[in-house]
Amino acid sequence: MTTIVLDPGHGGSDSGAVNGSSFEKVFNMDIALRAREYLLRNYDVDVIMTRTADSSLSLPTRTNQANQAKADYYCSIHINAGGGTGWESYIYNGAVSEKSVKAQETIHNYVMSQIRPYGIKDRGMKRANFHVLRETNMPSILLENLFIDTTFDLHLLQNKMFLDTLGNAIGEGLARALALPKLTVDVPLYVVIAGSFSTLENAHQRRLFLRNHGIEAFAVATEVNGVTKYRVQSGAFRNRDLAVVRLDVVKKIGINDAFITTR
Ligand SMILES: [Zn+2]
């Protein structure tokens, strides 16, 4: 499976760029979490965050994390400062792989296509000698998401709808650059049913019996051929082998009418 490292820049005692009560580190985290959410909701991918809390983290710690995890791609998220306006992306200005160049094009063009309607200026695809770009063993990118000290840009960064657009666009850009497989919507769940009853009371009795044996279970009402049945569900698994193991456990304590069904 493809592994992406999302790196919300700065954190803890290092706020990054500041404008009044607006901190770069906070925006970086907000955008990274939205991108992660989008990726995990839509694609078969692993996402590692260099930080999920407001903690201080050195640059080597960030890149070591990615290198040790042998991640496939590294994306650092920042907010610009210095009085300009717009959006830009960076890759390393030394030797980089063809894959790195192509990924920047894909991500940059996709994100711009989504945020341009907000009136955002495209500052271009750039290259620089940044630590996180130089010291990562995998293709990497650093995004400068608007300027914290420019009113027009800051207002957008304070707009939740815009942040959603931006976070989703970064997620989708990464997915396209890495050709991530779409998550199959209907991955079956293997559910262990430890008994099916006509009355809720009997289902509760069965549930208590299981609980007394240390097996988690709960009752669910199900329509079977127009008749309500109370099923005692004891576990739901993506992996069928795990469901079979649970079924064996349930049968060992004497519940011989247990079975596996899919949902
Ligand atoms: Zn920064």
C-alpha cells in the first residue's frame, strides 16, 4: 500500500509566520487534517502525520520519520509570509527523480484548478533547497498556502469552506500524482451471529451468556421474510479469517447455531 507523509509545518513553541492572533502552525494542521481525511475517506492509502498535536518537532525528526517508514511521498504544508499573495509549490532544487517533477505538476495543477475560482494567484512551480525536500529519500513537495500577512489571503484561510476546498484539493492532487486506488465502497463486513431469536428477551439472555464468557455481543433487530428476528451479533470483521476465529470461540462455549453473514 502507498504511504504518504503529511507534514504540518512548525508547531509547539515554533508558531511559524504570525499575524496578530493568526498562527501559521494552526492553519498548517487544519489543512493537513482535511487532506488526510479526504485521502482516507476516498483512497486505499496509509497516511502518516509528522505531528497531530501542537508540538515542537525538529526538521530532522520530520524527515527521519518519513525515511524510517519508507514512505512513498512526503508533503509539507506551510503558509507564506512577506507581503505577497497566492499559492505556490516547491520541490528540491538539486537532483530529483522524474517522478518528483511529474508529481509536482499534477498536484500543483490540480490544486490551482480548484482554488483559482476564489481569485487566488498562481505563483508557480518552484524549486528550493529546503531541509524537508533535500533530506527525504522519497519524492517530496512543500506547499505554501497563501500569505498570512495579506488581508485577502488571510480571510480565505479563515473561511472553513475554502479550507475544505483546499484540503480536499491537496488530497485529490496527491491521489492523482500517486495513482492511488479508489476505496471500494462496498467492502463486505463478515458478521458473526451468535443466535437468532423471536423475542428480544431471549436475545438478551444469549447476550448475557456471551458476556459472562468474556465475549462482546449485542442484539440487533432484523427483518427476515417479513418477520422481526433479534440477532445477537458478536463481532464484525473486514477479514473473513478473523470472523471464522470468532465463530469458533462462540461455538466452543456451546452456541452451535452461530453463523457468519455478510453485510
Ligand atoms: Zn512555514
